[in-house]
Amino acid sequence: MSETAIQLESVRKDFGDFTALSEVSFEISDNEFFTLLGPSGCGKTTLLRLIAGFLNTTGGTIRLFGEEIEALPPNKRPINTVFQNYALFPHMTVRDNIGFGLSMLGWSRSDVATRVDEMVSMVKLDQFAERRPSQLSGGQQQRVALARAMAPKPKVLLLDEPLSALDLKLRQEMRLELKRLQNETGITFIFVTHDQEEALSMSDRIAVMSAGKVQQIGSAVDIYEFPENRFVAGFIGETNLIEAEVIDASADALTCQLVNGAVLTARSLHEITKGQKGWVSIRPERMTLSKTKPKGNSLSGTLTGATYLGTDNQYAVGLTDDLSLNVRHQNRTSVGAAMTTGEPVHISIADNAARFLVD
Amino acid sequence: MNRGVDLRRYFGFFPMTLLCLFILYAPLIIVTVYSLNDSRSITSWEGISLRWYAEIFTGPESEKFRKAAWNSLTIAVMAATTATIIATAAAIGMIRGGSFRGKSASFALISLPIMVPEIVTAVATLIFFSAIGFKLGTLSILVAHIVFCIPFAYMPINARLQGIDASYEEAAHDLYASRWQIFWHVMMPIMSPGIISGFLLAFIISLDDFIITNFVKGAGVETLPTAIFGSVKQGIKPNIMALSTLLLLLSILLVTASYFVGQRREKPVPTNQKPETEA
Ligand SMILES: Nc1ncnc2c1ncn2[C@@H]1O[C@H](COP(=O)(O)OP(=O)(O)OP(=O)(O)O)[C@@H](O)[C@H]1O
Ligand SMILES: [Mg+2]
């Protein structure tokens, strides 16, 4: 286990009587690619600004490699930020932008030049080194912002939705690029995004946030396969949520009765006792439709809709009048194509695919 | 464009425009043309000559004009410099100082002097100076100029600073710059077009001021405008036209310079708009 780079302990931030963050506690280890993921307004930027030092906490503590940093202004914290709007200095060339932090740290002219050369080629901007930011494309500006923030070798790099201004193609390219840069430099990254695909594809661990609180922390697999609650289940990917009650908790898997009366087995992250009410969550791609009743976990209903989505076919299956499930089949076979709406169908649920959520 | 408010559709728009332009520029053109007149009279034309320009520098009044010009220039440079420094500090305080009580009142106070009739300011300044026993002379002119130049310097600096995203300062602060380094390496260069415009505006306003100067100048101290006025009182001579034309050229030069300074500087990179949250 490597060292802890950042440690947050019950961090809280109020703006007037509005609480933007509360009870935020987690640790980020050295060299980790850590992502804050959540909808707009959930407090991601606020949390980054607390770590960078642009805001002061209302409560709790932030430690950097074991030391409290609350009292330090941003220029005394060995932490750098890649701003969402890049904030490149318009009156300086690419080189001067990248060298700015080093000059401020008092590096000698020749040391600055050497390091800037290194950074310029690291982000592949050699031809553009003498240009002003206004003469660069969005993607190039992004690279300058990265190089500028990484040049002083910060202990932690904060990235606030750095890819959000780029087009899709460039964004996918930059994901790989960011991973490469993180591997090469070994800097701890705290990456903010509201794009789940970005989060899932790049992160070592993800903190899912909502309304100023951390909902769950874990690897991409953890949060997708074992969501902590309905918010996480719905925010990461798609899911079907069905109200349910636990009728037997004695075995390894819980036996749950759904609102429509059907009975399923589901798993939970937590100790659950009989009688617990909650929801069963099942991902659309973990279910298959069939005309005959399958073995194991299954439900039955009426096919009410079919939508062709290219790679997938999406089906809507009505269990009761006001309870409908989404089912997705990958478009490899023509199993689903043969089905017509209005027909009764059975849904087979993959082993270990149903989750019981308390809230 | 909303065609309903297109002024050009109104009857008489074009002749009215011509009339306004004529009233504005005809006197300037006449003065400029007649400054080149060879005649001693200011009404009859006798051919082109530069004799009145020579007269400014060599004629009987040349000594007086030289002194006055020197006074005007030194006062304008010092007043504009001081006013620009104060205005820059005020703009940073107003825009970056967060919100404080009486912020809009402060802004009104800074810009009000532009709207107060100058004669009121002149009388008030004179009364104030004599009340505190401040001896009238070059120094009193300088102090008065600094004060009334501040709002003129403030306007362009304030406008420029308002357009600068606060994230530049944050980025610099994040990259280990102290407050002073942020100001020196980042804010000053980005604000410089506004600062230069403010300085040039204050400079012209000071160079050109007559009413306040006339009130607060001591006996025997003249600036160019008061010297010209004194000279004109004894009858308008063509050398005054030549002198006015020179002043006009200087103003045009400075205004043009300030325009090009504003154009040449890089504008701040527009901050990127966030795309809509996607699913
Ligand atoms: N300076 C401030 N004063 C008052 N409220 C603020 C301030 N800064 C942020 N907030 C509020 O705090 C909440 C969290 O804001 P924050 O910018 O951290 O959201 P975010 O998760 O970064 O959202 P986005 O994805 O849109 O960038 C928002 O409701 C916002 O209105
Ligand atoms: Mg944000």
C-alpha cells in the first residue's frame, strides 16, 4: 500500500446558509488517479478549490502527506490546478506560460529553460512553443494548461473538467494522453468530471458525489456492479429500480418480493434483515428475453416496445400497468428481432445481477 | 436588426448628420486653414505661409508660450501619472476586493466628478485651498489636476479590469506567485491597454484644462490654455490659431496612439463555455 497523498476528514463548506459540502471524508493514495464524479452543482469544484486553497473549509481537516494545509495560501501548497477554462496567460508565449510556476519558485533561468523544453516535448507542442495562447486550438491550449500545471512537479494535480470544452474525438484522445502523462510523471491526479464514461475509463477509484455528499467510493467495477444506493445505481449507467421487501435473509442471497408480487434473489453490500423494505436494481444488459420460462431468477410480462439502437436492441417489458423494465440485447443475434410487441415474454436475470438497495 | 428602430429611416436624418458634423468640425477646419494664412488679419486670405508657426517660437510672445507649455507638460505628466496609479489601485480594490458595504456608493463617488459642472469644482477647489491656506501656484494646479483626472483615468482601467477573468489571478496564485508577483507579472500586462488609455486620457484632460486651472493658479503662473486665453483677450492674432492647431495635432496623435495601443494588445483568451451536461 502506498502513502496517503490527500486525506479529508469530515470536510464541510458553507456559503452563507447554504451547505455546499458536508461530511466529506476520504483518502487518496500517492500516484492514484482519483475521480470526483457527480451531477452539476454537487460540489466537485468546491472540493477542488478547498484542496487548492482558493476557499477555506468551514469545518474538518485536509492533510497533504500527513500535514494540515488549511493555513497555507495556494502559492504555498505543492498542488497545481488545470482550470476548466485553462486560464492561460494571454500575454505570454507557450514557453513562458509553462515556465511561469518555475520562475515564481525561484528556479534559475537555465533550469527553467531545460524543464520547459522537457514539458513542451512531453505534451508534443514543440512547433508551438513560441505562440501565444490565442493562436492555439482548444486541444493545444489544453496541453499547455497541463504542461504548465505539471512543470513544477506538484505532489497533487487537480483537474476540473479539463476535457469538457473539447469535441468528442479529441476528448477520447486526451483521455489516453492524460493516463500516459500520469503514468510517466507519477503525480497523484484528482480529476473532476460529470461524464461517467470518462470516469469509468480513466480512474483508479471514483468518488460519486451528490448534493454535497460523497455517495460511494470505489473502483469502476465496484460502483457499477455494487452501487451503494439508488442515486449511484442510476447515475452510473442505466438501471431498473423496482420496489421490494426482503422476505428471507437467511441464505447468502436475499429473497425479495417485488411490488408486483414476483419473487427474486438479490445481493446486497450490507447486512440485511428480513422485512427490510427497499429497491431491487437490475441493469438492462444483464437481462435476456425469452418466450419460454427460463430457470433461475426470472420475471414475466408483456413486451410493450422495441427500439433499434444500432449496437443494441432495447425492449420495454411491462410487468404490471405501471411497472415497466428496460432490457437491452446486444445486436449479435436475432433472438429479439423475432419478438413482436404485445406478446407475453419471460425475462431471465443473469446470475448475481440483481442488487438490493436500502435507499 | 429591428427595422422599426433604424434611425436612417427617419426623415431628415442625413441632413441632420451633416449639420452636426459641420458644427463640430467647421471651426477646427477654419482655425487650421487660417493658421496657414500669410495675412496679419484673421479674416482676409493672402496665401499660404508658416510665418505664424515661426512666430510662436520666435515672436514677442514666444518666451511666455514656452514657459506655459513647459508648465502644462510637466503638470500633465505628473498629474496623469499620479491619477493613473490611484485609479489602478481603486479599480483593483473595487472589482477584486469582493463585495463591501457602500460599494456602489464608492463607484458613484469616483465617477461623479465627471458630471459635476467644472465651474463648481473650480470654485469649490479654490475655496478649499484658501480655507486650508494652501499657497496658489504650480503645486496647487498639480494637486487640482490630479484630483479631477482620477475619474477619467479610472473609467478605461475599470472597463478593462472588468473584462479580465478572475481565473488568471487564481492560476498565478496557484503557480506560486505572491500577491505582488501576481500584480506585476499577470495583472499589469493584461490591464496595460486600459492603463495606457487611462493615462493618455488623463494627460489630455490635464493639458487641456482651463477653468479649474484659471481658478487655482497663482499670479504669474500660466499653463498653455490660460496663456492662450490671456493672449486672446488682447485681440485674436493668427499665431494663436497656429498654437491651437499644434495642440489639436498633439491631441489627435495621443488619441490615435491610445487607439492603437488598445488594438495591438492581445485580448484575453475567451474563456471556454461549458457544454451542456451530457448523459
Ligand atoms: N462562491 C459561492 N457562493 C455561494 N454558493 C456557491 C459558491 N460557489 C459554489 N456555490 C454553490 O455550491 C454548489 C456546488 O458548486 P460547485 O461549483 O462546486 O458545483 P460543481 O459540482 O462543480 O458543478 P458543475 O459540474 O456544474 O461544475 C452549487 O450549488 C453552487 O451554487
Ligand atoms: Mg464545477
